[in-house]
Amino acid sequence: MQRRHAREGLYEARWSRTTDNKVMWRKQGWLEPHVVYIEHLPRLRVFRVGLSAQRVWPDTARQLRRRGGVIVDEVTVENRHAAVLVKLDVLELVDLWRRELHPSRLQKGGTEVWRQSGPTVDLIYVAEMIED
């Protein structure tokens, strides 16, 4: 369901004239470029995929580093819809290595992690695949 909504939103953002959705998305910042990143959390022995609006990415990256994260890859895509699609594709690629962390161990994003013994993911490659 999330993938379908993101794909439909990406199509509408690219090709539709101004719609109520586009007005709302613009107000929410969803039509701005977004960064998709992979963070390594060594103390938890996992990788995590996340996304951030590009305009706040420097602050987000600082917060991730402060809590012990190491940004291992990042890619900027055209909007939030594209970022969600990239994130979902990453999670599909690492599905066999996924795990869920209790909120006491990772406050946010505990369902978007996989074991550090899992594969590395090339975000540029994944982002290029959603363009097709």
C-alpha cells in the first residue's frame, strides 16, 4: 500500500497540473528534494535506512552522528515520494537480514534496520531504478 501511494504521488508530482494534493505536498515540503541515507549503528550492530528533507539534512546528519551513527551512503532524490520508494526498495533488498529493534534500543526507525552482516546497498543504483 505504501509503495502504491508513493508511486502514484511521484507520478502526480511529476506530471499533473496543480492539484489539491500538490498544494498540500508543497506546504508540507514533500515536493522538495529529499536525502535517503544508510546509517551504521555499530553499538546495535545494524544498518538503518532513513530519509530527510534536503534543507534539514545537515542538522539530521549531526543528530545521527551525535547518537553514534555513521552515515555510510546517501543520495538526493527529487521529492519525498521518490525517497519513500528508494527506502522501500532498500528494505526489500535486505529483507532476509531485517530485524526489529524495541523502541528502548532505537527510539525511531526500529523497523527499518538490518543486521550489519547483511549486504551493502548502493543507494545511487537503487535511486536510478525508480526512474525507469
